Amino acid sequence: MKRFKTQVIVNPESAKGQTRKRWGQIREGIRHFIHDFKFEFTEKPLHAIELTRAAIKDGTDLVIGVGGDGTMNEIANGFYEDRKIINPEATLGIVPSGSGCDLTRSLKIPSGLKDALTVITEAPANMMDVGKVTFRATSGGMEDRFFLNVSDFGLGGEVVRKVNQKRLERKASSYVRCLVSTMIQYKSKRVRVRVDGADLPKNEYLIGAVANGRIFGKGMKIAPEARLDDGFFDFVYVRSMKFLEFCLHGWRLMNGTHLRHPKISLLRSKRIEAVPEEGETVLLELDGEQLGTLPATFEMVPRSLLIKGYL
């Protein structure tokens, strides 16, 4: 194996602080497989972007992230500057250590430390697609952000906000509990959606999921046939449902059979524009973090990032 200049970026607060407690064990595991590396802890939101960007500019070939989906999102954004990849040959490796690690399922990365490190050292470095979303940030201005797995608007954004507010561990029971409690009061949103230049019929939307990977919400198979290297999003949109109807059919999200429901549709696309009707506030989340609201434009950036895993 080629000897890489390796930087490990650790979110010590991931997995409800367990990553910090386990760091000694994780560090020794990495040393067994990688031998020579540097590591840094994140200290604030978006710090992983800064650390990754600086490491790649300093000649780092392999960036290993230790954390969950949110941490990997920040690290991936650090591979870019001014919307362009800094070094096309720099590679991302993942050691799952977070409350939410849905991306690793699409990459066939095991949750165990030894097995995950085996993927980093033995799996091929594959070019994966990346999504780019332009959205209204909480500051009020428009911002860009890359995402690796799934971005969605509507109910999902509300659920993620509630999960984060309650600081619940993102295991399936916690996410589902917040999903049900949010759905009780949630009203579908009037959103104008355009897919690859064609307007969808006017409707009220419960969920609009722009999926690069297959799974979100700690195990929900929102886009069961999505691929990380096919150059297309799987855009799954759910039209308005009553609470009882959602309870009767929402379980299908867990096994991926929800696409059979007449109010749920799938379109494969490269660009999606979502604009709320006047008076509507529609939350947006990406890779498990609630960052802003619609309007938003989602654009596919095909085969943009080298990553260790099996696509």
C-alpha cells in the first residue's frame, strides 16, 4: 500500500461524548493499521472544515474522520475551497463513531473499529458523487454546502431540529419517537418544486428527500436503490398525509417498501429547486444537521470526491 501523509480529525463530542472517552483505544487501533499520522480534535462547529482544508493544503493525502455523519459532512466540505476540490487525489476515510452513521451503510463500512480500519487500508479509493445545496441560512443570507448522503426539506428538518434540541442519542427509537411526536402537529408545506427544469404539479409536501445515499434517520431506507456513483440524485417526495395514514404506512421507510405508496414518488435527477409558497417556513437538513430553510437548489456534482469504501 502506498504510504500516505495522513491526518486524523476527531470530533470528541460525537456519540454523546463517547468518542473522547474511547480515543485512546481508537488511536491505538489507527496506529496499528496506519502507523504514522497526525491527529487533531475539533473544538467548535465547522472546525473540521478548517482543519481539513489546512491539512490538504499542507500535502495530506488521506484524511480520516472519527465521528458521525455531521462530522463527515464538515470534513468533506473541507476538501473544497471556492466550490472547487483542492486536491483531486486526496482521499477520505471514515471511522464511524457517532450517533448517526447512515452514510457508512451505503459504503459498506462496518461499525467496528478494526473492520472500519481494514476498509481504510484495503478498500479501493472510489470516486463518489457529492451534492451541493444553496439554501437560506439561519443568518438570513444564502449559503452553499456540500453533502454526502441525504438532504431533505419539510418533516425531516423539523425532526432533526427536535432531536438536536432534546439532545437525544440518534438511535432508531429516539429518531422515530421524535418523528411521531413531530408528525402529530406538523402540517404539510406548500412548495414549488422544479426537477431538471420541469415543474412538478402544485402540491403540499410532507417530505422532499434529495438522496445520494440510500439511508437516513438512523436506518430508514428512504432511497433503497440510490447509488453513490451514478451521477443522479434519487429525489423521493411524499405528498400530504394525515397522521393516521402516516402511522399506518410510515413503517415502510424502515424496509424501503414505501415507494409503492400512491402518495410517494421517486425521480432521478441532477438538479432540484424548491421554493416555499408565501408565508411558509420550510426547514432544511443535510447529513443529519438542521442548517437553514428553503428556498434551496440542489445540484449533483458527479464523481467528485475520493473515498474509501465499496460503492
